[in-house]
Amino acid sequence: MSHDKYTVGQRLTAHDAEILALQQAVKSLALTPGPQGKQGQTGASGADGRNGVDGRNGIDSHVAGPVGPPGRAGHSIQGERGFRGEAGPAGPKGDSIVGPAGPQGPQGERGDVCYIGPAEVEAAVAAVRSELLAQRAKFLGAIDQAISDNGGNSGAQRLVRAKLQAVKQDAGL
């Protein structure tokens, strides 16, 4: 196994010194302009350019042109919008168009009448309301638990707990 004569650091230092010497040699070179060459041949003519912008009606021109049509005399100037006028009187009542009555259909089958009393309605509303409040309490409890599991944001946790207390009070729990 052979050992290198120089270490990596020594090689880098040697390369840096070489680069510095080359940079100084480049700076010391003085560039001088050479003799002026003779005039070259004239090149071919280029393509025609685009037409310029038309001048304003005789102002930018020294040649008098024909008289143009008269202007719009301020027809394009718009003033402020006026006030809304008063409502006019109601118009006469129109005739309603009613077509002739069709023939009467056959009598249907006799049906059952379902009557739900106020007590049954109140009981059903109370049951559905308590189910909704219980479901809302479950959701708020799950949110509170998720915030607690993730280290919690005390402001968000306080808000969720306050809402949960309000739901419990509404449910009578």
C-alpha cells in the first residue's frame, strides 16, 4: 500500500496558489485595439417597415387635407343619473282567462282518516328534540376528546366545553 506524498489539504492549497497566479497573469495582460480595418461593402436593402400611425386631422401634417365630418357635439357626454320618479296609478284590472271546466272524474275509494292529537305531536317533538340534543352532545364530546388527545388548544377546548354545557342544559341533563 503506497501513501500519497501530499494530503488533500496540501493539494487544495497548491491548486489555489496556481489559480491565483493565473488570475494575476490575466489581469496583467493589457489589451490594445488593433488597426482600423477598411470600410465593408454596402448590404442589401431591408424589407419595408410597417406604416406609421395616422396623424390627427391636419394638426400633425403640413399638407392640408379635406374637411372631416362634423363632430357629435357632446352626444357621448353623460351626466349624473336623475332621481326616480313617482309611481304611476294602477292600471285597470284585466280579465282573467278561465277555460271551461272538464268532466268530473269517477269517485275514489273511501280512505282512512289519521288524526294526531296535540299531546301526540308534543311527545313526538320532545322525543326527536332529545335525540338531536343527545347526538349534538356526542359530537361535541368527540371534538373535546380529539382536542384533548392532540395536546389541546385551551381556547378551543373551553369553547367546545361551553357549547357542550349549553346542550346539556337544553336537554335537561
